[in-house]
Amino acid sequence: MATKHTPDQPGKSGNGQPVAKDVELLHVLIAREGKQVSAQWAVHPQLKQDLQPGELKEVTELMAKVTTIVGSRFSEILSETEPDKPGTA
């Protein structure tokens, strides 16, 4: 998480120092339903507005790669720890 310092706003500590505020700029969610694994990502709306179109495209491409790698790895680990059980035909 990024830390945002807000010196011009209320919320200073007792010694006059600014209080840090955590802001989530990027979020990656890996979800599992049975053997199905899905990976999604999101970017903070303000960051999305602040980026140039080319920069947003680059972030989109990179995050698509990240979610593919993380989702694949999660699925791989899942299959190692919970192998398919033999059927009872």
C-alpha cells in the first residue's frame, strides 16, 4: 500500500507531525471456487484519472500479466495440495 502524507489537513499527531494515511492504489484478488481459480485486478479511480492513456494501457497490460502469473501459480499450488481424488465407478 502507498502511504499518503497529508500535512495541510487535520489529523496531525500530538507533536505536530502529519499522520500517514494508507491508500490502496492497486488491488489484486485471487478467488477460488472448487477447482476454479479466477484472478482480477483494479486500480484506484484517482490513479486511473491521473495516468496518461499510454500509461494506463501499460498498467493494464502489466496487471493482466500479473494476474495470469499469480492465478496460474495459485492454481498450481492448489492442485499440488489437493490432488484429484480417485473416482468410485
